[in-house]
Amino acid sequence: MGEAVEIMFGNGFPEIHKDTSPIQTLHSNQQDCHWYEETIDDDLKWSFALNSVLHQGTSEYQDIALLDTKRFGKVLVIDGKMQSAERDEFIYHECLIHPALLFHPNPKTVFIMGGGEGSAAREILKHTTIEKVVMCDIDQEVVDFCRRFLTVNSDAFCNKKLELVIKDAKAELEKREEKFDIIVGDLADPVEGGPCYQLYTKSFYQNILKPKLSPNGIFVTQAGPAGIFTHKEVFTSIYNTMKQVFKYVKAYTAHVPSFADTWGWVMASDHEFDVEVDEMDRRIEERVNGELMYLNAPSFVSAATLNKTISLALEKETEVYSEENARFIHGHGVAYRHI
């Protein structure tokens, strides 16, 4: 790769680079190419080539970009962090959605916090037992351009079982009188000044979320990077926070190529997760319309079998996530930059 020339954007977006020198591969000649670059940490960056920038702007709540990349297809970037990539988002969303629904004996109602791109709703609606899905995202602009560009989720957005609410999920859950079999946290990563970090706190889980779960109810959330070098950013803290509120908590991980890391999810309930492997595969066969691309019972068992480093870190974690004592991953949200 030749020397990159940075083009800086004042709105806080990760840099987009233009490389005009020869690409050193066997199959490339000199070409004009733009690159997206995400800062993972102060000393680590992740970049990939672009076909085009489909959307770029700043909403009331967050910086938003939708990019068409050469390697991963269309990718959604919020506050400088990759949220989803067309080519491998099925890994993230199948892991987020299906384990909780399969462990529940008969899930009928689901509340999604976030999920504006529609992929979480798409996976939930594959389950034949589902009667109602409420998707509550704070940002109308994210929902609008995802509906426009991410056509793979068109059927989900048009499904009569889906109720779309544009509102803060905390306020929406608090005012609703009904309870839900499953509550999903498909939220942006907790970055300082971002709109989501309060939805990872003990007070929110204990006082607002848990009372909205029905008997046998399960809560599941994405929990940030969970790799050897990154699991202590927020993953272990989110896990330990949920342990303070729920009787049973299960963490699991999977590698997501576009995230350049292993990713973590945590699900929790006051009822034990006791479905056997054969029963989980049977439920997939009976309940899920269409083929899953990533998840089956053995792969979930593998995902929940954590390596020694991660297991010990979860066991030893003492920090509880709160408004006053929050951990953040690298980066800053819109509110932080406006201070």
C-alpha cells in the first residue's frame, strides 16, 4: 500500500484516505482508491478500501456514515465505530437474537432497544412463535437511511408484527405497561458522550428493564469487544453488572471479521438456561423459518466456552457499570465533542 494522504473532516468522522500510489499486489495496477480508517485505539487503526460514501452526516444524537466497501459491502458506522457490515452482519445478529429466543420456552413478544438498521428485527421475525416486536431507536435519521439503503431488511420493516418507535428506549420502556418475553439491547457501543451508555447501567437494568420482563423472560445485549486485548474495555463490566441484577447470566463470544476482533454478548434471566444441545437444534428446526447461516447448537456451545483469559477476567471483575462509574470504548460521541 502506498503512502496515504489524510483528508480530515471537522465533524469527527474517522479519516477517509485517498491512495494514488501503486498497490503492491500481483493483480493490481496503479489506481485511484479511497480508504476508510477507524481508530481502534491510540496505537491501532483498521482500514479498508471504499467504492463510495453513500451517506455521511451528523444527526441530533450521533455521527452517521454508510459506506460501500470493497471487502465487506455496505457498512454502517456510528460515532466512528463500525456497527454492521453487509457481508458478515449475520454473525453478529444471529448471535444476538437466536440464543435468547431458543432458550425461552415460547417467546411471543420482543422489545428491541436500538436496532435501527432492522437486522435484529429481521432475525426475530424468523421465529414462528413471535406475535409482536417493538423496535425502539432514538435516531430517526439512522432508521430512514437504513430503510433506504439496506434493502435486505425491507421485509422486516414492512412486517405487520413490527411496531417502530422513534424514542429514547429508557423512556419508552418506563412508560409501557406490558411485559415482554425477550428484551434485546442492540445498542451502539458505549462511547463517552454517546446516546447509549446509560442503557448499560445497573440502575437501568434493575429499576426499568427487569420489571418489564415477563415470567421466564430473558434479556440479551451486545457487550462490546471481547478479544484477548479488548475484553476489559466494557465486556467484563457489563457482565458483572448484569450479575448484580439477574440470577443467571451467560456470556458468549464470536469472531466478527469486519470488527477486526472477537465480539461479546451477554444474556440474563432469573430462570436457568438449561436447554440441551439436541433440544436447541430441534427448536431451530421447528421454530425458525429459513436457514441460519452461522448459529446452530454446537456453535453456541463453542461460543459460550470461553478461553482461560476471558473466563478468569469475568470471574474476577468487580466493577459495576453506573452513570458515575462508566467504562467507554475508544472514541467520543457527539455530546462529548459539543461540550
